[in-house]
Amino acid sequence: MAVKLNYREYFKEEALPLMWCAGCGNGILLRAITDALADLEIPPHQVVVSTGIGCWGKADDYMTTHAFHGSHGRALAFATGIKLGNPDLHVIALMGDGDALAIGGNHFIHAARRNIDITAIISNNFTYGMTGGQYSPTTPLSYKTTTSPVGVAEPAFDVCGLAEECGANYVARSTVYHVTQLKRFIAAAIQKKGFNVVEAINTCPTHFGRRNIPGDTVEMMKYIKDIGMPRSRFEKLDEEEKNKYLLTGELVNRERPDFLSVYREINPAASESGRGEGK
Amino acid sequence: MSRPEGIQLMEGNHACAWGAIDAGARFYAGYPITPSSEIAEVCARELPAYGGTYIQMEDEIGSIAAIIGASLSGKKSFTATSGPGFSLMQENLGVGIYQEVPCVVVNIQRVGPATGLATQPAQADVMQARWGTHGDHPIIAISPASVQEMYDFTIRAFNLSERFRIPVILLGDQVVGQTYENIALPDPGSLEIVERKKPTVPPEEYLPYQPDENLVPPMAAYGDKHILHASSTCHCETGYSNFKYGTNRQLLNRLKNKIYNYLDEIIDVEYFGPEKAEVTLVSFGSASRVCKYVVGLAEKEGIKVNLLRLISIWPFPDREVQEALAKTGACVVAEMNQGQVINEVNRVNTTNTPVHLASGIDGELIRPEIIMASIREAVK
Ligand SMILES: Cc1ncc(C[n+]2csc(CCOP(=O)(O)OP(=O)(O)O)c2C)c(N)n1
Ligand code: SF4
């Protein structure tokens, strides 16, 4: 019988200690991903993580899979080439909210529109953690950050709503508090063909929490726990109440054909894995 | 369409695309821009038949990112653009250089800055090709002057990029890109094609940024059992980020030396005209074609002129230019910009040879009379 894989196969233990702050949820998210990969029994060499630049973008430092750590906002564009260069790979893009939706927003909407077979795992901590806690496109209206000292004047993006609207095949939102659920969504996203998005609501006690959530990192975690709400309860709220919560769960699960399947269907010779000699 | 064979009347951009395919390119990502778009069009039409893939990205930032990704997955990859797109590519060009990713970036130059004269030729991205991305770095750029060279030099660009694990810039312009000329397409089997060196050690011993004796690390592909960790953060031989004192110095020096210790394999120039002359023209790309005509014009006026054509622009052919300056009475640098290569010529001008500029910035091939005027000035 084959030996069951363990998260340690994907986790680079020698790189400990993690660079992330105490109370940061990035470690939990990393564990959820490595656990999901182990459950799916995908060997590390068949996985490429394409990471952004930011606190969460450092995740590749702690992984044993193939990795590409490129430039801020471009993880999905690199991932697109990686996937098309070798379609057999499981390509996972790890991005912060700034990475995915500010500087990388254009790549995000087009990756979703193309429905290219990439799993995007977005750590949404509502701020730019790495650069010192400035506001991001997901900072909730009126919340304080280092560049919105009296509150941000812009409304926030709904990451999952955007992904759905643009055409992603699978969209789910969970939090780093709900680890088992988070892991389940990540595994489902990796297994499914197409552009699949998992938004992990994350803590940044150092920057976001300190300015907006009274109390310590435990309070930050409680905030994360309470802000997420499953559809059954969310639908019962009135419109104003809905703004205070984030809908969690599997929000989209559909069967749009992915980019490569369509490309190969209309270009039959393209499926010969790069060994064709032309006509 | 089947691959054209033998002698063909062909557009430069088409020749470039066929050169790439013959060099083994199987992935193209790009964003349309005049005067380069025909390269994308040929790739979209032809690559599938070779088992390759064409993708039109959302912008040029994404285009260069995608070719870097595909190259790391083991496919020879390229993109083509012009000024505005080349500007957008600068950030990730540095990523490709730092992470040692073989790929080719074709820049069919047009008049800038900004939108400029969007359909007309210039050679004003010479310094951007050298220093456009931030930080210390080497780069290789070569400059074709004909449709034949659009084909030949594209293959050479791929070979250099595979040999040295570095993005190579094919610095063309609207004239070489969109001119139709007869070219001779060789039998693909007769071509000398360079492939990146693969690791020979077992997977558990593989360090993706451990250089070989020629300072270039053997390259695994994503999906191989040899794990490839490629990072844009300062990294050691493992590929993982490393912030120890000395790591950055070691890495930057190796990136530089892997190119500058092997200039003999890269530097290429062409000499045209009499060996000894009163005036030596230094030029490159389409402007150098006009220079060849001007050598004859000057002779009719009784002025002995020859030409040093730079084929490789970066690294700059320091020694060849220096020697030419030492042997001549005066030098005229003919380029389609306000003076970029001339600064490099002056940098190596240890003999204090008078150097004049012939500058073509009118959105057309530089006129012979502009060069002649500078020659007359030089012999006054
Ligand atoms: C082109 C560019 N602009 C700005 C930066 C600086 N920068 C680094 S990380 C970052 C934001 C990170 O925020 P996010 O993506 O939300 O990730 P987090 O750090 O919160 O995990 C910024 C702006 C950069 N590296 N590159
Ligand atoms: S700054 Fe915030 S996001 Fe970054 S490691 Fe610290 S807690 Fe985590």
C-alpha cells in the first residue's frame, strides 16, 4: 500500500521559524494548503506555487514544491505561462489582497474570464501587510490604516463577487479561523479544472488589527471568526446588515470549459504536447 | 500554412516568427502593437501545428510574465512588442534576468516617447534596452538590418538566451520589421540550435542556482523531479531567498561574469568598405544599410569612408569600436535617435578621435544627406 503523504512533504521545515508576526494567520493558511496537497496525494514535483510580493507572498520560502516568486501583482500572469508551458502541472497562485486586486487586478479578471486552470488562493487581511499597513482595495469603508488615518474613503472590492462575475469556475470564501472548511475548499479548488478562487479571510494583528479591532490578536481572530457568515444566515440579514459580514462557503461551482480545453478543441494539433513538427 | 522553404519574398516580422519557430519556440504571449503585430499573427496561426501555444495577454506586463513562466516549464518562449509595450515589460525583464530565464523579447522600435509616431521607425530604445529595468544587471541585445537577419538573428537570439540563461532582446525597428525582401530559408535540419543545459545530478542533489564551470546553472523544468525554486528575491544556490552578507554580491557578480567572461561568444560586428579611411561610420540596424550606400556616395566626393556595423549592441563591442577609432581620422555615429550609441563610442574613445553624430529623428529611415553632412563636417 502506498504511504500516505503528510503535510511535511510540502513544508520546508529547515526554513523555520516563519518570518510572519505572532498572531498572523499566514501560517494557518500555509498549513491548510500543505494539508490539502497531502490529502490529494499530489507529489511536490507536480505542483508549482507562483507567489506574489507581500507577507503572504513569502509562502514559497516554506514550501518544497516547485516555486516561482516574481513581482508584485503578477503571480497570475507568470502562472498562466507556467500552466501553458506544461499543462500537466498543478499551478497554485498565492496572493495577498493587494497583489490580486490592486496591482494585479487586471490579471485577475482576465485569468477568471479565460478560466485558465489555475488555483488562486488569496489571503485577504484587508491591508498591505508587508509595506506597513496601508489601505488596500479590500479595506472596508471607513476603516483606519496608515494611509487612511481617519478612515478609508473608498468602498471595498468583494473578491469572490468579482471572481464570479468574471467567470471563475469555482469560488469559495473561508477564514483562517475555520481551518477544516478552508482546507476542504482549497482541496476542491486544486482538484477542479478551470480558474478556481479561494479567498481566505486572514488576520493582520500587527497593522489592520491594531488600528481597527480593540484588543489583542485573540480579538483579531474572533473578528475573523464573526465576520464570516454562511449563506443560510446571510440571506436573512437586511441590506445594511449584510455590509458588516462576508458571505462564506462554496459560492460558485460550475462547469465552464477551461482555456486550454477550448484552445485544443479548436486547434487539434496543439494537444501534441509541444512535439509537433508543423504542417 | 506550411513552412515556407527556399527563397521567399517575406516581411521582416514574418521572418522573425519563422526564425523563432525554427529555433524551437513553442510558446508566444503578447499584446498587439504596431509595427510588431504580424509576429503575433504568424504565431497565432502557426504554433498550434507545432504543438505550441499562443496566448494574447491583457497587457505587455502579463506577456513577458507569461513567457518567463512558460520557459521555466521547459518551453522556448518569446514575445514581440514596440516602444510603449517595451516600457511595460521592463519590470519583469529584470525578473527574467535575475532568475536566469531564457527567453526572447523582440522590440520593433518606433518613434517615441509616448505614442510618438506609432507606425514609423526609430532606434531610440537602445539605452532602455540596456538600463530600462531597475538595478544592476547584464543584458544581451542584437540588432538585425534586413529581413534575412530578422530570421537569422531571431535564431541567434534564442541560442544566446539558452546558452547564457538570460532574456535576449532582438532590437529591430519598423524598417526591418515591415520591409519585404527576398530571404533564403535554410533546411531546419541544417540549423545549429542550442538547448539549455539540464541537470545531470540526481534530484536530491540538485541546487537550481549552483553554477556550472561556465557560471551558468543547469536548468530543470517545472514538473521535473529536480525541484526548481526560482525567486526574484536575493537567493543562494538553493534558489531560496537568502539575506546573508555577501550573497547579493556573489549573485550579481556571477550574473555579470557569466556574460562578460564570454564576450567572444556574443560580440559580433561587420566591417564594410576600405580598411583605411578618413572617416569611419559606426551604425547598426536599418541605419547601417543607409551607411553602406553613403560609403559609395562619399567616395564620389573623394572622401574615403568605411563602416563598423554593430550587430551585438549589448554588451557593447568596446574593443572593436576602440580599435576602429584608433585607426581612423574621424568617426560619425549614424543612429535614428538624438544620440545614444554615440555616448558609448565616446566612452571607449581613448584616442580622442573626433566623433560626430548623424541623427535621424524624422520618423523615416535616416536620409543619406544627414550622414553626408556629418561626414563633410568631420573632414572640414
Ligand atoms: C511594483 C511594486 N510596487 C510596490 C511594491 C511594494 N509592495 C510590496 S508588498 C506590497 C503590498 C502587499 O500587500 P498584499 O498584497 O495585500 O499582501 P500582504 O503583505 O498583506 O500579505 C507592496 C505595495 C512592490 N514590491 N512592487
Ligand atoms: S504584518 Fe500583518 S500580514 Fe504581515 S506577517 Fe505581520 S501580521 Fe502577518
